[in-house]
Amino acid sequence: MAHQQQQPAPNAIFDAGHAINVYDGNFMQHNHPPAEHHCSDADDGFKHLQAHVATSAFDSAYQVDAPKCHPNTRQAVQDDIMGWILQTVTRIQWMLWLNGAAGAGKSAIARSIVALCLAQNIPIARFFFFRTDSTRNTIRPVVATLVHQLIRQIPDLLAIVIPRIHSDPLIFTKSLETQLQYLIFEPLRQLHCDSSLRSIVVLLFDGVDECDDYKNQTDLIFLISYFIRKRDLPIIAFFGSRIENQLKQIFQTPEVSPNTHQLTLDDHYLPDADIHLFLNNTFLRIKTTHPFKYHLDANWPDPAHVQGIVRKSSGQFIYASVVINFVSSPRRNPVHQLEIIRGLRPTGNLTPFAQLDALYRHIFSRVEDIDRTLLILACALFSNYRLTTFFALDSIYDIPVLLVDLSSVLVYEDDTIRFFHASLPDFLLDKTRSQDYFIDKRIWCTLLSLQCLDSISAGMETTWYPLLHDFLPYAEGTAKLKKHLLALKFHAIYLNVYAVDYLTALEKVDFGDDGELYESQYNRITQYRSFLQQHASSALIAQIESEYAAELVPQWIEETGSDSTAIDAPDNSRDGLTHGDGAVGSDADTHTVSRHAKVRQGKRAAGHKVDAETTHHRSLRLHSSNDATTSADRPATEAPIVGQNRGKTKKRCQLKTKFHWFLRNVYLFFTR
């Protein structure tokens, strides 16, 4: 009896499903309609138990549940887990939490551990949660499913558990704590006292994060910990899950943490080497067994292409597994399938990443504030600047809180986002894959341009550079964006750095007004320069700008994370808003701006669209007549001199006062 599969009754509520299909990349498991079962009418304890068992949670007949670790891969982590299970010294930690990013291969490792335990006659009762299977995405069948397996592996439990079920037919409607105590821990304690329990017993729960409610997830962990931490029974527990905040929190509580051994699937276990081995072995199998193997070149696939798949996997097995499943289809040429994966051939009606996309969409479906979260992700995708460069003054963008539901696919640290999966950006930027979570570059760059303009108005001048180079050139010319640009005010010092770059970026946006906005902005800038030429004191402004350069460039680097050493500080003798002749900007600078407009007007007159690249190389900075460096040649991390003067000396305080007086007059001129 201990070694034969006990089949559930034909009318079992949690009998295995009938089929698994993929619709639009979503995996759906279809189950037989359950026969109605009334607990109060149960007259046979064993049949009553069977009626509440989720067979697919431990012994599914379907391929989606079958994978174990590929031979000779994940060996180090399996050895660590089995070493913990078979400890011969005094046990300190009675629970183990195997965690990792989505798709890291946790379930495959858990299934391999089950196989190893069964091969060594170690009783192991397991429950594999699965989000889209209604028979095992809930806490209700957990205890019955564990009891059913324990009875098969420890036959002496049968005479203890079945009478308990028969005497209390409503036991499976009671709390999880009551079921665990009454049907698992008390019966095992009785056997242990009778010296009938001679082996360690393992309770394994995989995919805890796929249980239907956060509270059910944490309750399960807390209750198992509560019963085990007494250490009066040879029972240990194995949990496998993604790294999600509610699970990190429960495993860090003082009741659970001291009794838990944590293993994280990260680079410590050298996943790239295992993925490379898996790919080489499976490609070799395709070459020797595929129906179209005679069409495969002896050198296929190119080792560089295999290495590309390894890099794209980012240490997570799911991407490599999805690639192999797609390429190995017996109905299609593997060469063509691999070309589709590499983007060299259109997908047509095929969905090469259906399984991966279904996982991503499930994760994003749990994000509470999806709009603000996608704005933050768009910022990370389209710009290399730290996120607080854009969102620091906006309380509605609490970045760690907004990203909390994505902790299994990315990490937010050092004010930047790091994706665990290199394939996730591909998913987000492909509408056919991401669907409701698609990040359209034109739309989101428009929103990010508005965010930058709001930040600039609030005093965050650090957003000028990403606005002009990362977002505005790719934005859609909406009425709202036009209104914000018309309301934009220039500080004298930022006009000197950004004028031509601003006009170049603005020229790329189609507002449908035949260049009216561009012309108005060009006129504003030339008026501004003319006013500065008439009113600025060259010696004063050059000195102020020199002070700002010395004080604020290091500060800007610290605040924005830029490590560029190519930031141009004004020279004390000539550069700045003024030049040697005492005028604000040289004749060469003025000519550059004028030519910028004339070139554009000439092209418009000829009926041609302005070429952004030909304009870009003409964009000499208005910084110095001797500086012929173009905006396009600047490194991506170059930035203006920004922030407030932190000078501590009396002289610097006086300069700051004079500079504020000067800017006040400039603002009065343009706002009157």
C-alpha cells in the first residue's frame, strides 16, 4: 500500500484537470466538473478525504507540471538542500526558504528534490501551487492533499487519521490551523511517541506566492513554523517562492526567521554555466532526433547565438526553456524557429514567448497603480538618469511602493532599476506581447516630457538634459505639451547651456502648426539674448558663473549619479554668459542660432521635413565663441551646472545676492 498510487474517487472535487491549453499566451487548465460533495453526509472517512484532495498539486499528469532539473545542472543547490534535509548533526533550522526571481527554476529544483527524497525513502508530502489552476491556487485543499500523501508513504497513519475524519466530517471546512493540528501534527506525534516514526518527514510547499491571497500565504508559513519550532517531531518544511515583499516580511519576523534557512537562486550558483549546458545538450538532441534534422547544418546553432540566449536568460531558466520548446517543435524547421527568436524572421501567427508572456502579464496584473508604475518603468527604459532626477519633488511617485509588486522581476536600488530578465524590456515594448502593459515610446515620452517640465518649474533643473535628449525629441505634439512649453521660463545660466539643444529637440516634434511654436520659442530666446547683451555686466557674470562651476558641478554629479568628467566649467577669464568683449555671447554664437533657424526655414520652403541629424551637427553651444564642440558629440552623462550656490564665504554670498537681483530683473522683463 505504501508504494502504490491511491487514485482519487471518480467524484473527487479536486480531481486532476482534463486539458491545458494556451489562449493568447494565457495558460488555462480545464478540470472535470466536480460532483457535488456534502461533508455532512460523508459516511466513509477515506472517500471523504479523497473528495478534498488536489491531485494535480502533487502528481499532475500534464507536461506543464513535469519538468525537473536538466541532468548535471543545478547540482550545487540540490546538494545544499539535500544536505540540509539529511543533517546528521544537531538541527538548528527546521524550515528552508528557496527563493529567486520569476522563472529562476525553483519549481524544477523542488520536483528534483521530491524525486531524490522518494528514491531514498524519505517521506515527503508536497503541494505545488499554480496561479491559473482553480484546484491548487487556494489554501482549501492543502491539508487533505498532504494527508493523502503521508498515508501512502507512512501506512501506520491510516488507522489514526481516517477515524478522525469519520468522527468529524466537517473537519475540512474548519480553519487551516485546526486541520494541520488535528490531521497532521497530532497523528505524527502519536506515531513518534510509539516509536513508529523512524525517519524525517518533509512538508514541501512550492509556489507559495501563487496562492490566491497574501494573507493565506503568510498564514501557511506562520502556522507551519508554529508547529515545527517546538522541535518535538522529526518534521521539516521546505518553501519555494518568488521574492515578494509579503513573503520577505513573514520570513523576517522574530517567530519565523531564527528557524529558517534561506537559499537564494542568484549568481552564487553560477546559473549561466547551467543554462549553457542545458542549451548545448538540448540543441544536440534536436540535431539527432528532430524530423527535419537532415536540414540542419553540422555547425548549427552558431555558438555565438547560443551565448546570446544565455545572456538574454539573465540567469533565469525560463527564457532558455521557452526558446528550446519553441525551436524543438516537430512540425517546423528548427533553423527558422531560431531565426524568429533572434528577430530575423517575422513571427506570423506563432507565439514563441507565450509562456513567458503569460508569466509577465500575471505579475503586472497584480500591480495596484499600473499607470504610475509604467511611467517609472518608461523612464528607466528610455533614460539612464537616476529616477529621483524626475520624481523627487512629487509625493505621488513613491517609487519603492509603486514597484513593490514587481520585486520578482526587477530590483530598485541606488535610485535605479535593474531588471532580472533582459527579456522584460522586450516584452514591455512589444504591444502584441504585453497588450495592456505596452509602453509606447511616443506616448510615454510625451508624459515624461510633461513630468520633466513640471520638475523644472518646481526647481529641479537637473531634468533639463534628459528632457532635451531622452524624451522631448520622441514626444507627440499634444496641446498639453505645447501649453507647458509656452509657459517655460529660462534662467540666464541655463539659456547659455541649452538654447540650441532645446531648439533642436523642439524641431523634431510635430505640433501640426507648421512650425509656429518653434518660431515663437526661437524669438523668445533671441530676445532674451539681446536683453542680456544690453544689461549684463561681463565681469560680474563671468565671476558668478565661475563660482557656480566650482561649487555646483561636484554637487550635480552627486545628486544625479553622473560620473562624467566632461562637464564644461566656464573659464574665469572669458567663458560664461559674457565674453572678452563684454557682450553676452559672441557674434559666432548669435550667428549659429540664426543659421539654425534659417536652415530650418529654407527646408520648410522647399517642402522638406527637417532632418534632425543635419541640424544637430550645426548646434554649436552658446557657451563660448572658441568652443566648437557640438551637442551631438557630448557624452550622455554631460550635464549643466545646476543647483544653488553653497558658497560659505562672504564674497560668495554677495555674488549670490547680486545674481538673484539680476535674474529678478530678467524675469520682470519677460513676464510683464
